[in-house]
Amino acid sequence: MGREVAGSCLDGVVMEMVSAYCGRFYAAKPELAAGRIEAIGFQVGHQLSERYTMDRPRFTDHLEAIKFICKDFWSELFKKQIDNLKTNHRGTFVLQDNCFPWLTHVSLDPSMESTDATESDPALLGDTAAQTTSMLLYFPCGIIRGALTNLGIPCAVSADMSNLPACSFVVRIKT
Amino acid sequence: MPPLTPPKSGDALFSSVERVNAELFTLTYGAIVRQLLTDLEEVEEVNKQLDQMGYNIGTRLVDEFLAKSNVSRCVDFKETADTIAKLGFKMFLGVTATVTNWDAEGTTCSFVLEDNPLVDFVELPDTCQGLQYCNVLSGVIRGALEMVSMKTEVTWVRDMLRGDDAYEMRVKLTKQVPEEYPYKDDD
């Protein structure tokens, strides 16, 4: 195991990033905020995947690359593997984490939300916790897309959190 | 009454918290800074946002620190600074800072970091001249101290990303409200 820092440092910067983009910068334009959060994730995933595959032979097919994401890559990031992988064999993969760490650890501090939201539209504050969670998930989606793109697999990634704290990432490979 | 358990050592604290891959943390912070530079255009505004993020993080980390460290009331700013350097930095970043360059009044000092996980793999391009890359750290210190009733101003005086031999932030205590420090009565 390499160098480590306290989990609260990572949780802190991720939450502040989400809160800055959704609250301070693009409060009225959630789709813009989502795009930026995804882009930040993409860059992280791209760089990490580059680092973690340096000494490996190239993957010969999509499934092999996806399995790498589910096992080695996920273990490096979260100290656990993806719990369940499904595919329709036509380019769609569903990666399920039964207890995604960022959904169980990242608690939403209401005071933080209210201070950041002072200038935003009150209508947007309705379901803040659920909204912030769905915004947060653009980050790991970006990480997965960045990692796969670095492996030569262009794709779209979305998250399904209908089963909290389980979370499924749906990868659709572009052909 | 706070429990009379002795404070934990920095190493014991760091091993007691949940830890994550530092690469993920460092690259995430780097990607945030890069995106902010793209979106905000003005470097000064990026510095401000990084400081604000740090401040917000600091106001929350201080609770976790007080809950886990068994540290009780520090007698003065000097002891507070030592506690942050030896226990605070260690608990969260796994490194210790040195406290130095005290002024005569005992209200201004420096934290010096020779090893800073925030900047692993970072190189600043020439276009980022005015960027205070580590502003999140100074923001954390400011936010955390404000929660224990110490108003501070924190500025960077040395930065290895700009060719200095270490990271040094200057912390100036500007106002202290002693009666609220460090515990509020929960009743």
C-alpha cells in the first residue's frame, strides 16, 4: 500500500468541489455543474488508469478492461472490488457496488448547504440532500469514463442510486 | 467534564482514522484546481475559492480532531500551534509540520512543511504564476481555528512549487474570544 491520507480530507475536497459548482458557480444551471464535476472525475480517472496500467500488457478486449476496473482499479481507490458485474454482451456493462463508500461516508452538512446556497434560487433548495448526492455521483462516473477512455474505450457512464447505499454504474461503450 | 484521557500521539491518531489512497486525494485536488482555472479565468478568484473550500473543510475537520484526539484546552496560541503541527497535520495528512519564526508577542508563527502530500506529481506551468496552489491548507487552518474562537490571517511565504526549499505559511492571530474556547456548553 502506498501513501495514505485521512478519508475526511478526500471527502472534504470532493464535497467542497460539488458544493462550489452546484452552489456558488452554477446554482441555476445544474447541467453545467454536472458537466464540470464529471470533467474533474474524468481527469482523475484518466491519470490514475495511466498510473495503474503502466506495467501491464494491453487489454485484448472490452471485458478484460472492464474487469480491470472492477477489480484492480476499484481496489486501489476504495480498498474493495465491485460486487457485481453484468453485461448484455452488446456493449453495456453494469457495475454494482453494494455499499459505495462515498455514499455512506459523505454526510451532507446542512449548515454548509445553507451558507453556500445563500445566493442561489430558493426553488433549487427543495431536495438538497438527494440533489447533492446525485451531483456527487457525476464524479465517480467521470473517473470510470476517464479510466476506460485512457484504455482506449470511449464510453458513456451513468449512475443509478435507486438502491442506496448500493450504487450501480452503467457503462455504455461507444462503437 | 471532558474525559481525562491523555491526548493521543500523532502516529496513534493517524492510524486510528479511516485512510484513503493519497494519489486519489492528490489527483482529485489537482483536477479541481485545473478546472477552476479553466472556469474562473482570474487566478486571484481561484485562490479565493480554494481558500473558501479549505475554510469550509476546516470548520468540519476541527470537530473530528477534537473528538478523536482527546486534546483538551490549550493554554495559549503557542500550545494551539504546536498541537496543530504535531497532531492535526499528522492525523489528516500523515505528515508533521514544524512551528517556527515566532514574533515577540507570541501571536504570529509559521508552519513549515517539507513533505506535502497535496503537491505530489504537481508542476505548475508558467501560465499559473499567481496561483496559490496550497490555499486549501491555509483555509483549513483558518476555518478550524475560527471554530475554536481564534480569528487568524494565514498567508504563504514559501512555496516549493515556486522554487522555495519548503512550504511555509504564516499564521497571525488577530482576535481571540477566550470564554468560548475550546468547548461550548451543550445544554
